[in-house]
Amino acid sequence: METDWQQISKYSGDPEVYRYMLFGPHTIKETKDFVKRAITHQSDEPRLDYILSIEESKTNKLIGNCWIHITSVTNREGRIG
């Protein structure tokens, strides 16, 4: 959902979350752009990118995400990150 950026920005703007990563933390604008791209990818044909939300089961709070990128439809290959 386009309004998810508010929950996502709580972890995507936190430097501790990206402590061992080569990117981040993200600004609010970057987070909004990320959500728009994720929504846009839903209608790609063929769909090569899937961005999945990770929720805490007790609170339904967004706590992260996972990206699946299909590198070859023919060979049924992809990457998870």
C-alpha cells in the first residue's frame, strides 16, 4: 500500500538497522520512492521483482522486507535479498 512508507520509514531510517550493510539508512523520500516502485512492479509482465513485507505476527507491525528478483524466467533462476 502506498501508505506503508510511514511504517517502513521507522526501520529504514534507523542507522542501526543498516549497521553492517553497504547502503542505508534511507530518507523519507527514498522510502516513498521504494514503495512506489514496489507497487509498480506488481503489474510488470513478466513480473521479475517481488518485494515482500515482513510483519510481526502479534502486532501486524511492518518490521522489514525481502526482495526476490527473477534473473532468468527460462531457467527458473532468481536471487533473494
